[in-house]
Amino acid sequence: MRKGVLAVALFWFSGAATAALDIEVLARTCNNCHGVSGVSVGQSMPSIGGLPREYLKTVMKQWKYDERGAATMNRIVKGFSDDEIDALAVYFSKKRWVPVPQGVGAKLLARGKGVISENCEDCHGLTGSDPDEDAPKINGQWAKYMQLELEKYRDDGFLMPHRKMKRTARKMNPADVPAAAHYYGAQRK
Ligand code: HEC
Ligand code: HEC
């Protein structure tokens, strides 16, 4: 009887240890593109460490189930189970959000601030650090990446399921796109 309980306990512990190890291994496969702890060093690659869990989970499942267009991520998440996606979302949401320092000229900054206080602040906050529940942090996210994403939202033929974000992006004057992206990219807090 005692032995049986011990065997079950050992089995349970080793199972838990394996699961913990697997998520580390799986998360390490993201480093090449998203950087160590999800802090990206490439301008067109987003940082993902410290983004809200719900957002991480939602976008990865949308890619898995072909509800969201992508250049790369749809192929990457296809092989993951829903449990693995949930575990990755928890893992990266627990990392620290690290804004990347990015320089921007005064003129572009002023234009970006104007656009954002009029069209974006309600949902993202003026600096992008205090977003609505279903939106990611974007303060200090790479400006180049954000510009690419905004073009996806603006493209009628590109599948992006968030209707309000799509509608807002499509209303933007083309020259306001880089301005807004650089303004949010330059925010440290
Ligand atoms: C080969 C490069 C590459 C690898 C490896 C990779 N990603 Fe990505 N990731 C991208 C690109 C590119 C995008 C932008 C969306 C797109 O077009 O695919 C992105 C976007 C994302 C986003 C959206 C970020 C945002 O702010 O909206 C999440 C979340 C994400 N990846 C998670 C992961 C996770 C978790 C892994 C590891 C399991 C991973 N990625 C591995 C290239 C990669
Ligand atoms: C109605 C609320 C709302 C408004 C207004 C809004 N956004 Fe968004 N934004 C969101 C949500 C929610 C998402 C995530 C949507 C998704 O899942 O695709 C998002 C996504 C983004 C992204 C992609 C971030 C990433 O990590 O991939 C950028 C960049 C962005 N918004 C910039 C802007 C700018 C610039 C404006 C103003 C011109 C704006 N948004 C206005 C809610 C909003």
C-alpha cells in the first residue's frame, strides 16, 4: 500500500518535471527570432516577453486555426497543441516587458503624438503601455515591425480579425502610419 502511493507520487512528480522542462525547450525555439526572454533585437521582429497572456494566446490560436494571416507564425504554431500554446502564453506573459530604445526626429514625433491622441489613445493609451484587455503593449515595440503590422490591418485582402483595429488603421493617412509607429516605438514607459 505504502509503496503504491510512493510509486504514484513519483510518477506524478516526474510527469510534472517533464512538462516544466518541455515548455523551456519549446520556448527556446522562439529565441532565434524573438530574442532571449522575448526581447527582440531585430527591427522587423516583435518583442513578445511581457505581453498580456490573453493576447498571446488569442493570436497564436488564430494562426493555428487559419483565422489570422501571417508571414511566418501560422506555419510555426500549426504543430502545437492548444495546451502548448496556452503554456507558451503563460511563459512569455511572465517575462518582463522591455521597451527597446529607438531614436526618432522631433517632427515625426510631434506628428505621431497628434495622430495618436486623436485616434489611438482610447485603446492603447498615449504611450502604448496601458492597453485595453485585448490589445498588446506597444511602448518601445519596434517601430519597423509596427509599421508592417499597420499595413496588414490596412490591407483589405489580409486576414486580420480585429474589426475595430482594422477600421482605425484603414482610416489613417499614409504618412501618419510611420509617424504613429515611431512615436509608440520611442516610448520608454
Ligand atoms: C522564424 C522566425 C520566428 C520564430 C522562430 C518565431 N516567430 Fe513569432 N513571429 C515571427 C514574425 C515574422 C512575426 C510577425 C507575424 C508574422 O507575420 O508571422 C511573429 C509574431 C509573433 C507574435 C505576435 C506578437 C505581437 O506583438 O503581436 C507572437 C505572440 C509570437 N510571434 C510568438 C512566438 C512564439 C511563442 C514562438 C516560439 C514557439 C515564435 N513566435 C517563434 C517570427 C518568428
Ligand atoms: C478600438 C480600439 C483600438 C483603437 C482605436 C486602435 N487600436 Fe491598435 N489595436 C487594438 C487591438 C485590440 C489590437 C490587437 C488586435 C488584434 O488582435 O489583431 C491592436 C493592435 C495594434 C498594433 C499591432 C501591435 C502588435 O504587437 O502586433 C499596432 C501597431 C496598433 N494597434 C497601433 C494603433 C494605432 C497607431 C492606432 C491609432 C491610429 C490604433 N492602434 C488604434 C485596439 C485599438
